[in-house]
Amino acid sequence: MTRFKLLFAALVVAAIVGVTPSAHAQVACLGGVNSPNCNIHFVGAGSSAQFNPAAIGADALALSNAPAGQCPYHWSAKNGANLVDNRGTSPIPLEPANSWIVWLAACSDTTGNTNITDIWVGESVDSTVGNRAFLAQNTVANGGSGVAVQTIALAAGNLLGSGASNTWPDNKADVSIVAGGATNIPTAVGTAQDGLGDVHVNAGMTDITPSDAFFATTRAMTKFNGTTLAGLGYNGTANVGASILTSEGTGTKATPVKFALTGDDPITKLAVRSFTVFPIGAAPVVFVYNNAGTDTVLNLTTGVTGTGLANVAGSYLAANLFDGTTNCEVSNPALGGSSTNGAQGIHLFLREPLSGTMNTTEFNTFRTVGNVNDSQEKGVNGAVTNPLSALACGLGDRNRAIGTGEVVGTKSTGVIGTPHSLGYIFTGFTNLAKFDAGTAGEPAADYNYLTVDGVDPFGFQASQASANQNFPNCGGPCSAATFWGAGSPSYPNLRNGSYKIWSIYRWDVPNPDSDPLGPTALAQATEDNINASNAVADFVPFHTSDGSDGLDVYRSHRTITGTGVVGSNGTATTETPNGNTLGVGEKGGDVGGLIEGPFGASPTTGYIDTTTVSCLAKGGYELHHEAGDLFAAAKVWDGQTITVGGVDYTVSAGVTQSTTLLHVGGSSTNTTTGCTGPVPPANTKFLFYSINETAPQASGAGVLNKKE
């Protein structure tokens, strides 16, 4: 049985709490548009990183389901919608959202305004707001499950590109939904600012689990604690926190508002909807830099080992850069860079604390196990420093950007428009292409990404790699085959566990979901399309329905206090040519969880250390297991090549190995002077190793409660 069928069956039987009738089926288009033949299948809100992949998935689903005479059309625009949360009596601020709409209409009318039959809608806010927008439970009079979406009729914004940079699968430009265009679309989905009569969110797109989103909301709304940083100070009323503001002059904000995963909604006291978390894939967070043509900054040193063990105090270099306790300058030890300008400050862009990107980066890089003193929010009291803007640290400063788009920026904002600036985003080729000549009028060489502890987040094939780590300019399609080669897996360093900063993209979908073109179907279509020749390869698929590709690592899960959900890694996917993982039916939180795997595929990877290195008779040089996959015992790896710290060694032939002690460069007959090949470095810890041998499949409960 395919994963899709397994998950779809699970949707029918697995329940959390009561079901709202409108939560699991398509709804008729509003305003009598093409009644009774027009239906709205998907209204998703959440992660800005998933805005483009979801839109591309919707267009691909529309293409594959268009009957004769019907064609897909689409529209997108910045600030093209508001999320309207009408729970309770305390006013909840509107959440402005970038918006896309995909629909099927008559091919004969190129405006897309005739015979509209099927509609899919997507809104970009952030992960935590997306979870809240999906789980908010209102009265039936106010629309029931999910917050309302007010669509704002604007000119076509072509947010997924146009012309040579078009990334829509149908390769068409957006159409207008204002006068002279598809004016039936705003009517069909609703335009009321009070939300009454508008469509409601039926899918939450999130880079972190719902439990982690609950934690992020609670942390943001808790009174500021400058010592533990368990509270960030965006507290307002009992249920509605203070809006987190941008420093970029756009007026964008994100507001922490309470929601529940189980039981009753904290505001309306009504039972929250039943839902399932559907993982669609994994993507790396990438650090993006504006070098202004003068700086050489290519690597970020974190000091995080990725082994689940705490570091020596004071060694968290990246954390100390982003928390402002060391100078925000090119020469900072975390960057080790230089500039032809001499001493050069840098401008840091930090995402908002409700962001999935922020929480992924925070707990995998800045606030890892054993590091209770650091956070990128250090010294940023939400009740005082809001917005975070030009907060000095040495010659540079720290600033707040809300959403991926604000980090990327424009000619005058964000990383694009700010020389000597550094931010972080989930990878996405549409956004990466903006770091190119013409976008800001600067040479493409002025922008580059950073490796993290020497590990490249992309791992492109040689023909696509840049010596200075400049960004690829992909107009579309931006396929996996283009960047990694036909038949080669995408993002190899995410798959093998050596790149630390990544998370799984997930969708909260109704349970049950009986719509064959609804949230669950679109989630699977988005995942299945990611490796296609006309696709934009923004993430590694979790598990394609045909079993052709899948993730082979997971992060250790844990229980988040107050959610009513017990942490579980979920069950295993079936084996694919690239391995398997846990995560079907996952529960609890996993940000900052220790990376486990890879499973069921080559290579086997982990970390070793060495002590005094000498050539041992009838053995060779000793390597000691530190973390990650254990060595193969006995003589399974006899004579195989193992790469340690980027250097190739030969496993000693004829020597009986253990799961924690491996010999290289010798044999069962060598003398103390008979070792061959390179000599491993002495007294070295946490060297990454890789050997092209199949690892065991993921199975069982996996490893719980282990942190990065």
C-alpha cells in the first residue's frame, strides 16, 4: 500500500477530538459564482517558505485534473489578503498575507472569468500563525473551524515569476482579478474585512510541528526573562499578545495568539477540530550574505557538534554573533572573514519568534543542548525593543525582518538592498534567483551563501557550483536533475545528516479529508511533483507515493508541555532507493532534535574521535565512535574506503572490528611500521565520517528526547 493510501486511511480512523462538518469537504464558491458547479478545495495559510511550493503544487494538481475545455489560471500579489480571527471579544489584529489563487476556468476566455469550477487558495504568513489559523475554533455563526480569509482584489503581482523567470508549471503569467479580469474570483472566495461570509482556512502550512508552534507562541507571549530567555515579552492580554513588528518599513507584523491542539479552544471554549499532520519534505535553512563586492565571508562556524552533547562554555560562536554579545563584524570568529574595507560591520536580519525558520535556526544553531544562555533574542525585550531595529553590536547591528520576502528584500531593504548584511531563509529557488544582477542593480557576485561548519547546504553537482558560493539564477524549471544531475538525489548533505540546520515541511490537514482535490491530495501532489522535470526542487520529498524517493533522516521528537500531545517519532516509511525514515503520524516537537540516520541507504555516517595515533600491530590506526551510525562489527567493512574529515582511509583487512572501534591503514598481519595511507590526526574530536555502505532501515519508536 502506498504512503498516500496509508495516510488517507489513517485520516478516516485516527481522531484527536470532535469533527466540524465543514472541515473535511469542499465548499461551494461564495456569491453564487457558477453555482452549483464551483467548489473551493483548499485554503492554506502559514509558512512563507512554503508559499511557492504550495502554489506550484496547486497549479500542477489543476493541470492534471483539468477536463476538456478547462484550463488552469492563477493570480498572486503581495499583501493580497488578510487573515481574520474573530474569536472572543478582545480584538485580534488582522494578519496581512501575500496571496496566490489557482483555479480552473474555460480555456476560451483568457481572463479566466468564465465557468470557474475549482479553486485553491494560499496565504503566506508564518508557521505559527498558520497553525493558529487552522486550529482556531469559532462558533458556527462565525464560520466554525479555521480563521477567515479576506481576499483583496489587486493587480497581478507575478510572485512566482513571469517570462523567463516563470516557475508556474503551466508556464503562464498571472491574470488579473480586478476590472477587466477574473472579477468572479474575489466574489467566489470573499472580500469582507470582518471575515463574515469569507472562506476559512482548511490547511496549515508549517515548517515546525504544531507542538513547536504552540511552544513558540507561549514563549513569545510570556513576560520577558533576560536570564533564561524562556519569555520574550510580547505579552498583551490573556489570549492575545503584542504584535511583533518589522524594521523594514513595510508595516508587516505577526501577532502571537493562543490556540490549542487538543480539547477546547482557549478563547471560545469549543472543541478544536480533528486533524492529521502530513509531512511533505525537508529543506535546509541557508545563510544569505550581501558582500558588497568587498567582503570575503563564506562559512559560519557554529561550535555546535551535532552529537547531542553540550559544548565547552564559550564555544558557541554563531550564537554569540547573533545574540549581539560579540561584535557584528566581518572579522567575528563565527565568520572568520575579511574585507577590503578593513574593519567592517555587518547588519544582521533576525526572523520573528513565531517563524518556523526562526525556531529551526534558533534551536539547531543558537540555543542547542547545554546552551541555556544564548538566543538570537538575547537583549531584545518585546515590550521595549519592538521593532528590533539597528540594535548596535560593535560596528554592526541587529534588525527584524518578518517573512522570507523581507529577509531577501528589495533594492532598498533586506539582504538584497543592504550592503554587508546577513540573514537566513529556507531554501527556495524563486527567492535565490533574486540575488542576481538586475534585482538590485548590483552584480550577482555581491551575494553569496555560507557553508555551516564547512558543510554546503546545497551540494550541487560541479557544473552548477560556484567557487564563491554565489546563488544560482534559475528562471524555471529549477529541477533536481539540473542542479544535482539526472538520477542523483537532491540536497545530499541534508540527506546524509551532515548539514545541521533543516526542518520538515508539514501540512495540518482535516481528519477526515474526503475531498479528492483537497488539502491531503494537494499535499501529496506537491510532494510528488518536486522531482519532476518541470518542478522547482525546493525540498527533499518525505516519501513520494510511487516510492521513487524519500527522506532518510529524522529529528528526535519530545513532548511539549501544555499541548496535551505525547511526543512520538511516528512510524516508518517504506524503503525507497534513497532510504527511509520515521515520521508518519509524528507527534510532539522536534526543533533542535538530534539528527538520526541516514537509514536504509548509502552512505553510513557519523562522528569519530582519535586519541594518540600510532600504528598498532595486526590492526592499524584506531578510530573511536563518537556519535551517529555505529560501525559495522566483525569484518563487514574489510578493505572499504571510509572518508573521515574529508580524507579517505582504507578499513584494515582481516581485522575484527567492533561497533565503536575501527582500524584503518593496516591489516591482520601488519607490523607497527607496516601501516599504509594517510595518518589520522591525533587527539581530535567529532570528525565526520562517511562510508558507502547501506545503513539499517528506520524502524520502531526511534530515539526520543535527544537534542542537537
